[in-house]
Amino acid sequence: MAIKVDPTSLYSVKDLQGLLGVSRNTIFDMIIDRRLPANKIGKKHLWSGELILRSLATPSIQSDIGR
């Protein structure tokens, strides 16, 4: 499965749900378990495309994608 992420864009939780094919709860589980670093701005979690690409390279994230 090819995931297209623009390294210069910002992504929300909803964006990550669509990109990774996981539920909102799975994303928050990955944040809590520190498998997915997150930047919280106000009440929103946002990720840079560059951070997502680096995180996707780790085996712990790869095992969650599309389950």
C-alpha cells in the first residue's frame, strides 16, 4: 500500500485516519504508547508530513497500519 504524504504539509487526526487506514482510537493509542510523536497546538494534535514519514519507517507503526 503506497501512502502519499507531503513533507511540507500539516496533518490532523482525521487526515491520519484516512492516510493510515486506522481508527481515531488507534491513533491516540499510538500517541499514548509513544509510537507516534505528536505536536499539540491548542486542543488539536498536528503532524508535519516529515514527522509522519519518519514515523512510518518504524516497525511499531507499520504493524498498526491497515489493521
